[in-house]
Amino acid sequence: MLRIENLKKTFGKYHALDGLTMEVKQGALYGFVGPNGAGKTTTIKILTGLLAADEGKVWIDGEDAFGDARRVKEKIGYVPDSFGVYDNLKVREYMEFFASCYGLEGLMARKRCSCLLEQVGLEERTDFYVDGLSRGMKQRLCLARALIHDPILLILDEPSSGLDPKTRREFKELLTELNEQGKTILISSHILSELNQMCTDIGIIDQGRMILSGNMKEIMARVDQSNPLMIHVHRNMDKAMAILRSHGCVRTISIKDNCLSVGFTGDAQDEVLLLQRLIDAEVLIRGFYRQQGSLESLFMQITDHKDKEVLLYEGKPSI
Amino acid sequence: MRGNPVYKREMTISSRSIRLPMIMLIFNSILALAAFLNMYSVTTRVEVTAEISYSSFLQLYVFLTLIEFFMLFFIMPALTAGSISGEREKQTLNLMLSTQMTPAQIVLGKLLSSMFHMALLVVSSFPVIFLVFVYGGIRLRDLAVLLLLYISVALLCASFGLCFSAFCRRSTAATAMSYGFLVFLLLGTYAVNVFVRSIMQMGRADYANQVGLMTSQADSGVFFYLLLLNPALTFYRVVGEQVGNLDLFVQIIEESGNHPSGPLIGAWVPVSIGLQILLAAGFLLAAVRALTPSSGRTKRKKKYLS
């Protein structure tokens, strides 16, 4: 659906994008994350035609994004981090204005507006002035506006910033619903816990380069493998320690309140064998599990210490 | 015009705003007050001297059209200087640019909207301006020429207002630059001529003293043609011709020195209007260019950071 190759953009001496390469598959809900100044907004502005790239190529639905701007913009719906509303304009008029920006007029535009306002739950507010709506409603209106021309790719730049948790959850449900309806969605956000739950794919960008990308489940599985093995020992701690010290996959061991945190490099099979050895040695165990990884921990790991702990090859992480 | 979404939206918004009715009220009140005071003074004089001076009614025409001209001249930049930068401040400009609308359509929509406001002001002032027909002396053709001048001046003012609005991030900066340029057109073009001429005059006077000759008349050279861009001078030329009094126009031209400009003086109005329209087109193109992404603003890196 979206392919970016070696995208570069400089502002003076500052390299905002330094050879960014990424791919978003059709039907994906792609989380686009990175620290401040990583180049997320610059990328999104280039994709939406608001900024010209210095170098590189972008294809949207197989079409050169730097070619016919009208055709490309027809495929994209854009929700910026700000609402962008007009004083003295009603919800219906706001929608109809943006419909006319895409050449939709008359009955067709009105029907499309009504349908979208219903979808985002604003059908009761069509005659309200836009600047009188709450933040959550404005955000939903912005989403409806971005969908007015039925784009195949929806790009959202920090859509949840400034929203309360309830509104964020509603907005997330709305995006998931749209994704289930077949829309490809690229969402940039700082609220990683939300992306963790809803995204199918993720890309982490730092200093204008993609440092990690792929399917969310695969990435989280790799993250889990790098997390410590937690063993809650009820009795025979000495025996447990002796077994662990002699095990080839154990790298580090730390103890806190009869709970062992073990740096374990083995896979699921090795974990099963280790558990069997502990049980055979009459070590009583209350708990045995891998600590769950989160997108936040991965994000912090990669963006803070990527040169020490994460080695990358062919775009995939080796942790 | 009807197909431009920006124009339609501007019309919807302005129809709900108190701003336009207030501008029209003040604009027409000033014109009506000026007309009333002029007629009052004429009728009072008639009561005292029993003499009707028809030239006073022509003065009424000059006075009213002059006020209208200057009000248009100063109102138009105010209508346009904040239009694009205001969209940027409200963060709606990027929304529009991310749609299938082109920068040219956005600029055109804004221009049409401001020109429509200008047309409303001018048409609403017709009853007061047409008072002059009660006494005669001015033909409809004269008013048509005046209207053409108003349109060209409004177009020029709207265009440079839009241009500065497209380049400036803040409406206040755009407004300040628009009025700065307006003052340059009004006074700067004249001041440059007077200044250059006085410099040239000094040089020639020194030479004449050295060789014992009389001081010869200097002129402002090519800077003289800057006066063609001065809408006020063209206005004086149009109205002066209509009422048979070109003294002020001639005086200003003479202050820039002796120019072999007979044919140009004769064709002053069409040449000046043509140049103003060309300049307006240049400003509009620059505004479109400022909104086109490829033009880029690479030095403003902080604005684009994530």
C-alpha cells in the first residue's frame, strides 16, 4: 500500500530524514513511533504533499507519490495533530466544505457527510458550530473529514494528544473499526500502550532512519525473549541456584524475596527442560514465566541504548 | 467563481460575521456625512449670497470619490493581509493543502472573496456618489472609468495583501508588511522621485557653479516611472480630467523634473492601470508559489520537527 525508499529531507544543516525506508502493507494498522525530532511529522507531511522531499521515492497504492498530486491526494486521508476548525461554520458546512475540496457536491456530498457523521457519532450535532464542540468531538469530526473522499490510506499524526482516556478509547475503537472495514491506517503516536493493543505492524524511527519495523506479534515475541525469566521459589533455593549456575543458557541471576530474575537466552523448549530439572531436584516452585515485554520497554531500549543492546541486520532485530 | 470552495466558505463565514456590515456602515456613514456637509455648506452659501456655484457640486464629486478611493485603498489590505496567515494560525491551511485543492485555487478563492467585499462597498455607496447627477457635470462614462480604477486598485491591494499573507507566518506581520508597501506606493514612489531629483539637482548645481553656467533643470530619471504605480496619482489624473482641473497632477509630475513624457502623460491612466494589474498578477503568482510545497522553507527546521 505504502512504500518509502531512501527518503531524505534536510532543513539547513539538520537532517530530518536520513534515508528512511519503510513499507506499510494493505489493510495494516501501522504504528509509526519515535522520539521527538525523529522525523515522524516530516515523513507524514511529505506523504500528504505538504512538504517536498530532497531525495527518495514514495509509492502509494503502486503510484508514484511525487507524480500526479491530485491522484495521490485522492488516496490519502490526513488527520493532523491539530483540529483545524473555522469559527462560524457548522458541522455539516465544515464537512461539505471539505467534500467540495475533493470535488464532491450536492446530494452526493450531503449523503456522504451524513453517513460519516453517523459513523463517528456526530449525527445529532450537524447544526452545531464546530468551535463549540468538545475536543473529543472535534477529533472525531476531523476523522470524518479525512474520510470524506473515501481514501484507501488514512494517515493520523498524534491523533490522541490532548484527549482524555475515555475519548482516547472511543477513538481507538473507531480506528480499529475502520481498519476492520479494510482501511489501511498509518498512525503516529506517543501513547505506546494504545498502539501496543491495536496495531498490526509497527515501525520505530529515530534520527530520520527506520531502526525497527515489522509485524507487531513477531516483534513482541522477540522482545519477550529478551526479557528475564521469573522463577518464584517456595523451598530449596540453594538447589535452584546450583542448577541455574550450571545451566548453559543462564547469563545473569538476581534474587529478590525468593523470586529469581534470570537472564535466559534459551527458547521455549529450553524453558520447559529447565523447569523439569528444577522439579526433579525437588525445588518447590510457585511461579515460572517470562516477564511480559511492552512496546514502551522496546521503545526505550531501542531509542536509548540501541547501539549497546540491539544489533540490527536486514531491518530485523537481534536482541 | 461559484465552484471555488474557498470562496463559498468565505461567503458563508462573512455572512455570519458582524465585520462586513460594520465596515459597510462606517464606510457609507463617512461618505454620507461628507456629502451632507458639502451640500449644507453650498445651500448655506446660497442663502447668504443668492448665488448657486455649480462648481461646488463638482467639488462634492471629487471629495466623495477621493474619500471612497482612500477608504478602499486602506480597507482592502486589511481584508486580505490576514486571510492566508490566519488559516495558517488556525492550522486549517495544511488541511486544505492536503486535499485536492491547489494553492492557486486557494489564492483565487481568497481574492474573489475580497473583491466581492470591495464590490459590495462600492455598489452600496452608489446612492451617495450618484448625488452628483442631480446637478450634472459628470457622465456615466466618467463613473465607469472611475470604477475601473477602483477595481484595479482593489485588485492590487488585495494581491499584495494575499502575497504577504502567504509568506508571513503571523497575520500581524503580514498586515504590517502590507501597510508598509501601501505607504510605499502612496508616498514612497513620490518621495523617491523628489529625493533622486534633488540629488541630481545638487550635482548639476555644483557643475554649473564651477563652469559659471545657470543651473539646469534635473530630473529623477527612470524613477519617474515608479509614479505609474502610484494609484493615488492615477486617481488624481482620472478625476482631474473629469472635472477639468489637473493642477495637482501636473504639479506632482513637475516635481520629479523635466521628462520627455508627452505621450506617456497622455496615456497615463491606461498605462498605470495596466501596470497595476500586471503587478497584482505578479503578487498573486508569488502567493501561489509560497503555498506550493516544492518552494520549501528549509531554514525553518523547527516548525517541521516531529
